Amino acid sequence: MSAVYELEGDLAAEMSLLGKRAREAAKVLANAGTEAKNTALAAMAAAVRANVETILGANAKDLEAARNANLRASFIDRLTLTPDRVEAMAKGLDDIAALPDPVGETLSSWERPNGLKISRVRTPIGVIGIIYESRPNVTADAGALSMKAGNAAILRGGSDSYHSSGAILACLQEGLRAAGLPETVIQAVPTTDRAAVGMMLSGLDGAIDVIVPRGGKGLVGRVEAEARVPVFSHLEGICHVYVDKGAETQMAVDIAVNAKMRRTGICGAAETILVDEAGAGDHLKALIDNLIEAGCTVRGDAAVQAADGRVEAASEEDWSTEYLDTIVSMAVVDGVDAAMDHIRTYGSNHTEAIVTSDEATAEKFLSELDSAIVLHNASTQFADGGEFGMGAEIGIATGKMHARGPVGLEQLTSFKYTVRGSGHTRPG
């Protein structure tokens, strides 16, 4: 069971047809009710659960190729599916079905002095192109979220997860058919040829309304440079944990270790730990000890190196590096203002956390930092649409237009104005 097939014939013609099918499917889906979409999601989840072995078998092919290519361990972790991860994928589909349907929601309404009644109402965007790397579960999250928000989706996963994504896509399309919806509501680019990405970025002759990239700096940079349609940008996750002088040491240790080491390969993993100089005597050595004990390499500035001989020297490049690995950079800073200056200089506006019992300092950090997600006394690994109650997410948008933070159902809609009159004409 797989929706993957080898491309036959001309790539440009095939991609153009893909866009046309998506546009036609989007018209059908825009008029489908909530019941049909939820029926499809339930059938998708059932198909994923019924085809666990097929999905894992396809994933084994991708993993073998990744290991033969000597890809790094953090990359392979992102690529790996297990029975628990497949079940989490199915549960994510159930969770999306349980969410309110945003399409048709009245965001606001008012009546003008002349009696015109105006409403702003959520509508689907249309066709969403989603370009992503390595994680096969994004196939389910992206396809299902787009569909629930009334959009058709064209998916282009990484070549490394080609077989896994194909097996998952087959389950999604089985669910669409079970609900009487066109299976072309969710399609995948039928080739690993990178030229197909350029065609998506051109908009497929006007078929694609928005592009959502999810991947590394190289992918996002290419999308932003070449796209001829709007983009929901997801830049790299250079996330920070700032341990203030007012932090409880054990809480700081627990949060820092979790933020770095729970899953090192996700965009919400902390890459830099900043420690308040005024609290370094209490916190610094404990943080270093516990990170190293957890298997993390620590690269630090002079003050961090002086605290522990096992710390490697950090270079200027380290402060702006998304490791996605068991490596963290660490610096001692002069209070919260210096911490925020460091984050503004080297960060990617993704996710930052402060650990402190001082409410005033916490509020300063939360209000003055302009990252997409800012946390107090919580791990950066909570930067996830599922943890925000969104069911799932396509990615974390770090731009400021339309969508910001986790891109879930609401962010995958637009809106229109409905105006109701009673024979109104506008005076000259």
C-alpha cells in the first residue's frame, strides 16, 4: 500500500496536472461540511493503524538508505518511525477531527449607521504547497490540517523519507475516498527530482495559493528567494534558555536538560543556554554537570570554561548555529537585558525560555522579546502545535505576516467580508 509512484513522462506536464487536480479538489472541499471532513480524518486514522507494518516496512527502506549515506544520528532520529510514533500520528489525526471546524466561523460582525450588516468570516485559503524534509509524520500532520481547514494540499517531502511518506499518504487518500471526497485533496509530488520544488515555488500556473516550507536553513532560504507565491516562513530554530539569578537550581537544570536533550533534532530544541552572572555561582556548575551527564557536549565562553574543564571553547559561529544534535553553547551574561541582547543578535525569533521565580523579570522577558514563542519556567520543547491544543501543526512560523508560531487550523484559513443590505445604494 503506497501512494508513491515513479514519474512517467514530462515533469512539467505532470506537475501542471497535479496543480489542476488540486485546484478542482479545493473547490469540492470548500463546499464539504464538517461531518465529511471528520469522517475522512477518522478513516485516515483507522487506515494508519491498520497499516502499521506497511508504514514501518517503508520506513525501513528509508532508514537503510540514510545509514548507507552516513547521515548523522539526529537526522536519522527525525526520520525514524516506531510503533509508538505511528500511533502518535494516528492520534494526531483523531485530535484534528475533534477540533472545531474553522471554516465559516464568524470572527466579528457589526452594523453600520446606515443599516448595512457586515461580518468577517473564515474561509479556506485554497491550495497549499508544503515542502518539508526528513520527518515522515509531517505528511499526516500537513495533509490532515490542510484538509480540515478546507484546503487541498500538494506535499513535497524529502527524498530521504520518500517511501515512508508514500505509505502514509496512501492511508490519507484511503480516508478521503471513504468519506466520498476526492483523493486529490491531498497529493504528493511524484518524484524526488529537485526541479519539482522550483515548479511549486512558481505556483504551478496559479494553482498554489501559499507555500509552507518546513526544514533547514538551506531549504527555507531557497523558498524565500525563489517563491512567486506567499510563504509562511519557518526559519531555523535557534532557541535559548535563560537561567536568571532568581531561578531555582533544580528547576533550571530540569528545564535546560529537557529543552536540549528530550529530542535534539526538533526545531524547539534549545541550542544556547544563557546564565545570569549574578546566579552563576548557584546554577552554572549544576547545569554543566547535568548536561554532560545526559550525553551533551557543552561549548562555552571563558566563564563557562573556567567553571568546568570539560567545556569546549565556543566560537563566534556557535552562537548562531542550530545544532539539532547533542551539542549546546553556553554563555554567562550580565542579567536579563544582556540575555535579551544576545538572543536578538544571534537568535532566529523562534522560541525562548526564561527560568526565574522573579515575576517582574519574567514579565520583562515575555513582553520585550519578539520571538514567535516565549516561555516562563517551561521547556522550549513545548513549542509544538499539539502541545498548544491545536491537534498538530505544519510548522512554527517565525515571520510576522498572517501566521506566527505554530501553524495550525486557524492559520491555514483566510477570511472574507459578507455584507447584508435591504436595497442599499450609495449616495453620490
